[in-house]
Amino acid sequence: MYGFTIVEKLQKIDEDIKRSELTYHKKRVLVSKEFTFDAAHHLHCYEGKCKNLHGHTYKVIFGISGYVDEIGLVIDFGTIKQIWKDQIEIHLDHRYLNETLPAMNTTAENMVVWIYEKMEQALDAQPNECRVEFVKLYETPTSYAEARLEWMDHE
């Protein structure tokens, strides 16, 4: 049988822990957050089922790295969610992707780079040297495309 204890004394800042102790290290750390969206699309110049209009429940996973701030955070998960909601998801969720994305064939390979670039632009305004390390875009539970920092041309 498992037991648990109730916290007897809640730790208080500047009494039990100093502000200077909130940051444990100065290392780059990767945080990850995932989202889903539903959308319809079709592929051009493709012979197969995907040439017809159809839909997917996509899953996007972001890997974002940076250095911790004075309280030990690289980036708040809520900030990642807000960027997703305000700047990326609005173009994707319950949309006809061929219409809402820039002129491209709406393959997972094209879309994952577009998503990467949108998050990269949004992170320019963030502190802690935040950068996108990778984005994975799942078109089905077993099929995904990935964009990684080291593959992107930053010239």
C-alpha cells in the first residue's frame, strides 16, 4: 500500500529558498509541446488516394531549446501554446489547407517547414536564446515529416 504525506510547511520565497537558488544550472535545455488540428487538403500531381479531397487529424510536436531564466524556465509552455493559437493554428485547424497556406503542394514535407518557420519567427521575440530544434508533423499516427534546425538553411 502506498502512503503519502501532506506538506506540512509550504516553502516560501526569500524565507526558505533564495531567489538566487531558483536557477539550478546554465545549460541549454529542450522543452517540447504537442498540439493537434483537423484539416482537409488534396495533393496536386499525385496518383493515389491523396489526390482527392480528404482530411486528417494532424499532430504537431515542437522541440524548443534555450537557456533558463532567473526562475529556471526556458519558455513558458503557455507562451508556446499562445504562439501556436495566435500565429499558426489559425491557418490550419478546420481549414482547407490548399487555400489557407502559401502556394505549395500541401504535403507533410512542405507543411512541416512552413510550421517550423512560423514558430522560428515567433521565437525571435522571446528571451533566453530560444530556438526551434525540431518540428514533427504527424499526418497519421504512424506517418510524419520532420524539420530540424541543422537541416534549415539560415543564410
